[in-house]
Amino acid sequence: MIQYGFKNQYDMYKSTEHMECQEIDKGIVLPRIYMGNAPMWGLGGVCDNRNQFVELSKFHGGWAEHGGYYSWKEEEYIDDSVVYFGLFFKHWGHFLVDLIGRMWVFTQNNNEKKNWKVVYIGEEEPTGNYLEFFELLGIKEEQLIHVTKPTRFKKVIVPQFSCRPCIWYTNEFQSIFHYIAEKVEKEKYVYDKKELNKVYFTRLDFAKAQGTEVGEEYIAEWLKSNGYSLISPEKLSLRDQVYIWNHAKQIVCMDGTIPINVGFSKNKELQLIVMHKTALIHKNLDLYLLMSGCNITLLDVYYEPFKKYPKSIGEGPFLFSLNGDIQEYSHEKNMKIPFSAKEIKKIEMKNYIKYVARIINIKGRIYAILSKLYHSVRK
């Protein structure tokens, strides 16, 4: 069913609570570990000079939690004042939703922040657009400290986490995205490789999607035939993406990580069309749609013939369809569908066979049998 406009069905809201920082003299940062009864994302965080755990260094994400005390024997010392980032790992969606919420301190007017270093824990290190994110906040790569052993610092600054995923956000949280958008604007940065009147952020070139999603090429062909520029966001710099989100008139994308980037958009006139690839609920996105204030349209473009699939929003597999929503939307917007009714039936059958093969997850013989079945049906 097509939905025009954003309906805040989960009563998410903008909190007026003022975010604060806790400064810990001779604080120690504990790297992430897993042990019995640990939260989903493990133990770790900040302890004070009496080795008492600092509760503000915990992360409460609803379905995922991180942080907590554990004992240690040896520690290192670095004579620096640092800001505690928290857990870091490479997943852009989780990065924007669950990891960056303490970085609002770098958007405040404070001359001291230029010299602050940032400490993070976890097993991975930021590269690519993750580094660009920090750089746009004024944090150079050499200012990032990866804590892999219990390490005590001259001072540890622990900012309050400025949102509660799926529940509330604050001015401070929104300021992280707006600060970066304004920085890109001040740089007079321009992305001019494609027409930005109508943009479709495709997942066709995204390796993970190629293994879990079936049928997007026909959705892409429908949009391309109606004047949309196909852009693969994973091939863009963060500056490119921020520019597009603030200058495109209309953006179409699949639900998932991509539309969460609307947080970087200050364009209230943007028309954002999000296509649901499953009936499973993605509550994380709603907070960003609420925060954006742009014009929202939601389309269902999925077909789910089996009750247990997709298994989750992240895992899939997903089957796309040139369904009633697309046909109704095309009629309302005077868009053409570049396939006849007969071609659509063949496309749907072909995609169904591919989808079943993905579920079975056996390549070769079974897929060949299904393919022969499809060809026999065509005859």
C-alpha cells in the first residue's frame, strides 16, 4: 500500500533534554570483551580513578547493548585528554544509528576541541568514509586512538549519548549531521557527475545485495526509463553523498541503510521515496524520517511467498516485484512501465525461481532443474 507522508506510528520524539559530559581524571578505557552474561555487543567502556565503572559510557540501543565492568591486571598510561567515542565497527547503518551519538561535542563552539583526541574500542579501525566522517567533524586520523589494552589517560571526557535509537533524538544528535552538511557546503564542494533532478540510489553494484536480493534490476530499469539517474552510493565519498542529499530534488531508494543518510539532508523540499523490500518492520529508519522533515512516500515493492523468509531485515533473502504499488504509483505520477503485462509475468516467474534457489542455497544442480522448469513453463 502506498503511503504519502510520514506517520509517526511508534510515537518517537525529539527530546529537549540537554546533553552533558562527564570528565574523568585519570580515567581508564577498557577495550571490548565478551564473557558470561555480557551485553549483546560485549563489555568495556570507562572506569574512574578508583576503577568504578562510569555508567555514562554504556550504550543502550534497545535490541543491542554495550558496556560494563570487568577486572584487569595490567594497564598502559597515555598523558592525553581524550573524548570517549565508544564501540566502533564497520557497518554504515549501525555507525549512524548506534555509534556516533557522542560526537555532538565536536559541533559545539569550543576552541579546546581542536586538540582533543578520540578513543574508540572494538576490533576494527575506521577507513574510507568513516575516516572522512571524523575529518569533516575536524578530527584528523592522527587524533584517533584505538584502545586494544586497558589504557589510563590524563582525562577521559565521556559525552552523553545524544539519541535513543527508535525512541528519541536531541538537538545535539541532529547537530552532528547538520555540522557535516554545513561543512561540505562551506567547502563549496560539488558533485557533478550525474543529473541530480531525480536520483535512484541503487544496490545493484553492492556485493552483499547481489547475494541476498532478487529482481532489483527491473525496478532500476523502471526508474531509469522515467529519467532517474542510477547512482551506487557505496562508490561515493561521504562528501558526494552529503551533497546529493542536499541538492537532489527527488531521491528513491530501498529501505535499509541508504535512507538513514537523510539525516545529512537539510533540504525540507526533498521528495524521498523509500521502497520497502520486506514486510518486516525497520523502526530505526523512522527516527530519521521524523528528524528530516522532508516529503516522504513509502512504496511496498516486495513479494514474500514464504512465511519464514526473509529471516531479518539484514539477512534476507528479498524478492522484489513489479507489483500493484508500482503500477498504481506509475499511473498517479504519469510514469511509464517499460514492460508489457506478458513480460512482467515472465520476469516474476524468473525472479521467483532465483529466489527459491537463494533460499535452498544450493548452486548448480538444483538451480539448473529450476531453470529448466522455468523454460518449460515458457513453452
